[in-house]
Amino acid sequence: MKKGTKIILIALISILVLFSLIAGYIYIANDNKIAILGYHGVLPKKENMEDNGMIIDSEKFEEQIKLLKKMGYKSLTLKDLYCWKNKQCKKSHKSVLITFDDGYYNNYKYAFAILKKYNMNGVVFAIGNYVKNGDNKQYFNMDTIKKIEKEYPNIEVASHSYDLHYSSEKTYAEVNNDIKKMDELYKTRYYAYPFGAYNDEYVKALKDNDFKLAFTFGPGREHRKADIKDDNLKMPRLNISKEMPNWKFILRLLLPM
């Protein structure tokens, strides 16, 4: 064997070994992590004219869900995630939780049918005040929730607070009172903090009311995969924006961060 050929062969073997080591590390690291995907609104591109990165095109949303299915990902329910988080059961290595904040009516109109088409589960965190009053047609009302329960058994509804979405201070008493109002309307023990913001009193109020899981939202340190060691009431999510390209979406799924 010529010296040049031998060097090339050694280099190729070294690259393959390095690649195997990296792939092995990623696989092991991901075993204790999960991508919790955070969405908001979903609209067809022709209707999505607002300058709002949180409202994703329905065509792009379907591309992402199709990618999840093609790559062999399983979408968990809240119960599945809670069970895994408390080390009571195992999850598939390729698992995600698909979430939506605010309870936009367009989720019901466009997103849920796409999830059902690909046999994927989803969770929507609705704002109780909008649900009860029903005067803001952009959001769910109670009739919408009843339709979801009947038409989309793959979709769960949880709390995005009753009326704390635009409250500046979150004292223990305020949060506790808000929880009671939400319980009268729609009782759930899963929660997403409005704008991902929380403080110690907020967390304590949820804990004292026996909430199982509560979810934050990026950016910064909250914009990452959730780890099995994370606090159950401080679960981070990956913000999936309108501008995120598919290559970055895939990278977020694969990398353990």
C-alpha cells in the first residue's frame, strides 16, 4: 500500500471513529432530554400577513410535523411526560411534546387537523378569561373546547392562567385566586406561564395547588430541551417561530441542548 493511500485510509477511519463517538454521545445525552416544542398561532400563508414571528404558516407547520413523522418521532401526552419525568416509565428515544400557547382559534381551525392527519398528539394552553367570555373570536371559547374534545381526542387542553396574561405582578395570593377561577371553569393540573415568566411565589402557588407540570418559554436559558432533572414546575420549551428554517428545526431535535 502506498504511503499516501495509507494516510488517507487512516484519516477516513479516524473520521468514522470520531463520528461514531459523537453520535453515541448525542444518543446517550438525548436519552434524558426531550424537545418540548412551543407554538402559538397557525395560519395559512395567504392569511398570515401580520409581522408576528409567533404565528407560523400552516404549510410550514405541516412540513415540520411531517418531518417529525418521517424521522420516527413519537408525540407524548402530558401524562406520558409526567410519568417519564418522575422516572416511573420510559419514553421512546425520539419523543417530543407539541404545545400551543394562548388558545388561538386558528389552532382548532388549522393545526389540530394536521396533527390528527399524522397521528400526533398536542397540548393547547388556553386563557380562561377568553374561554369564559367568548367575546374575542381569535381565541377558544367553551364551545370550541367541547368541539376539540369530540373531534380531536389527540389534543389536550391545559391552563395558561385564567387572567394573568397581562398582569405585571404575580403575588402568591393573586396566583392562588387565579387558579381557583380557572378551576371553576376548566380544571387541569398542567400549566404554561404567560410569556414564560414566573417567580418563587408563582411556583409555590402552583405547587400548593398540586400542579404536576408547568412550562416556561424562551428566550435565553429557557429556550432549550427539557432535562429529566429539571424542576417539574420549571420545564423549558423550544420556541418554534415563523422564521425558523427546517434545517434548524431538525438540528434542535437532534442536538442535546
